[in-house]
Amino acid sequence: MPTLVIVMIVCAAAFAFWSAGRAAAERAGALGRDACRASGVQWLDQSVHLQRMRVCRLDSGWLGLERTFRFDYSHDGIDRHVGRLVLRDGRLVAFSGPAAREPVTLDAGSSR
């Protein structure tokens, strides 16, 4: 009986880890797609790829995961460039990729 409880706990932890990873990948995909749309470039492969995952200290002081994703984009459909974005606890903390054609006004009062 105690073995079954341990197996259930391990399975629940594995599912939570997998679910959080999928949510982060979906968020990264949406951010990459939006960045490409805003800059007028083509988002290639319609996907993001996890490059790195590491344990980090969150702003709250707790330990969390930082995930680095890679995506590809093209200016003319022939060239291929790599964009990267870093999510920490679901929040975008770093981005390198296509620049917007028009200047974007950032809302200083926004928490994201």
C-alpha cells in the first residue's frame, strides 16, 4: 500500500512537470509568433524548441525554472535567422530576434 502512494506521488509530480513545460512552450510560441508578426517577418516551422532549462531564484525568493526557447524566422523566405526568448516562471525576461518595424510604446505601469 505505501508503494502505491509513492508511485502516485511520483506520477503526479511528473505530470505537473510535463504540464508546466507544455504551458511554457505554448507561451513561448505565442510570443515568438507575435514578435514575428509585429516586425513583418515570416515565422518558420511554426514552432519553438527548448534549448536550455535551469533552476533559478525567482523574484519571490523561491526556486523555479528558467526555460530558454529558440525559434527561426526569415525576412524574405530564403534567409534563416535564429531568435531566442527566455521565460522565467512564465514571464518573458529576455528576447533576441526580429525587431519591430515601428517603435513600440511600452506601458511602464504594466507588470508584464
